Amino acid sequence: MANPANRSGESVGRIELICGPMFSGKSTALIRKLSAAADGGATVIACKPARDTRYATDRIVTHDGAGITACEITGADDLLGRARDADVVGIDEFHFFDMPVVDACIAMADEGKRAICAGVDLDHRGEMFDVMEAVSKKADDVERLTATCAACGAVATFTQRLVESDDRIVVGGAGDYEPRCESCFDRGSAKGSR
Ligand SMILES: [Zn+2]
């Protein structure tokens, strides 16, 4: 668990995680939390990986087009530098990052910051992304969102990849992926083992 460094009650550091399949509203939930914190007077910063080229380059956008201004970061050092003066730090598409970014979140929480991470928990094979597993173990609060299965309408916790690729991460949106329930999720349909 993140250890609150500041026990004065003014600013207690913590790590919050929002996870689930694609199209489960993670970015919307992140934007809502960041907006609420900003409305409350906190200095808020939103970050996303520089490799996420969907829709816009300097904004976190949801699939329905809503968004807030975000800076693109390349990794842990970049994150810590950008977040220096912030009270609340939102990080979208967390599954795209490497393990040092988890350490950066722990460091920020220890400094009294609130780090809010959002990302896809399960990859196209239905296996947890390493970085998501690591941050979930350190999170003070985990919000698991679900989507609606595109095949049958049941609760979806998996993301089906519709395009063939050998890469574990393929940046895409509607048309490349769709949410599926456990029954409709096909682990073997995506080509490649990693
Ligand atoms: Zn289904």
C-alpha cells in the first residue's frame, strides 16, 4: 500500500486504479475524477503515453469524444518531472507503460500526491498486463469497470482483438477491438503468442 507521507490531513498520498476492458468508460471515469479534484482547488495534471496516437495528441479523449488537455509522457522520469507541482496526477492508458512508472506512482504517493491510473487490465489473450498487476497491488483503491459484450450483450470484462498482430499492444479503437464476456471471448483468435 502507498504510505501516506503527510499525515496532517491536508494531502494524503494515494494510488487509485481504474481498470477494465476497452469501452468500459475508464477515460470518462478518470476525467470525472480529475475534474472534481480541479473543482476542489487541487492542481491537476493529466498524462498519457506518447505512443497513444488515437484521436488527438495533447488530450485524453474518450471513445465518445469528450476530453481534457493532457501532456504526453515517455516514461517514469518524464512523469515525475511534469508532475512536480501537481497535487493530483492522472495517467491514462497505463498498460502502455513499463514497470518504472509504477515506482514513480509510489514515489508520488509517498510525497503526498494522489495518482489516478487508468488502463486495460487484461490483454488480448485474457492475461493481466504485468504493469497493471503491479500497480493494482500498490493501489489504495481499485475500480473495476465493465463493458457490454459486443456479441451477446452480457457483462464484458475482456477485450477481443479483431485485427491480427504479433504484438501484445496494438493501438486502436472501434473496429480493431470490441468488449466480450468470458463466454464469447476467443483467446485463440488473435494471431501470435505475444
Ligand atoms: Zn458474450
